Amino acid sequence: MLLTIDVGNTNISMGILDGEKIIGRYRLMTQTTRTSDEYGFFITTFLNTLQLKASDITGIIIFFRSAKTNVFFNFCSD
């Protein structure tokens, strides 16, 4: 499964793809004060609502249109 993240200046949109099928969508407000741990919590909660684990995710695609790039790089590398 693929985790997709679109980091915009106003919202962060996430989706889970299983092949070509979208199995979940989630959106939260972009806040420049959030840490990589906080984003990790949000993503883990998103996965839990779909009864998924982090190990179910085989790839991540992130599209950046915001200054939050460092926080997401830190999250993905942890």
C-alpha cells in the first residue's frame, strides 16, 4: 500500500492507495509549529482508523507546496 501526502500551505491531505483503489483519505490543517512526532501521531491515527499498521505501507509519495518540508523529511526518516 502507498501513503500519499500533499503538503500545502493551508491543508495537508493524505491518502492510502491499494493498487489503484483509494482506501482512505484524511486532511488536517498545516501548522508550522507542529513537530515530526505530532505528524507521526496523526498518520498513525489515520492508519489505525483504517485498521492498518505502518508495516502495511510499502511506499510514501510526498508533494510539497509548503515550508514544512524539513518536518516531513524527519518523520519519513524516523
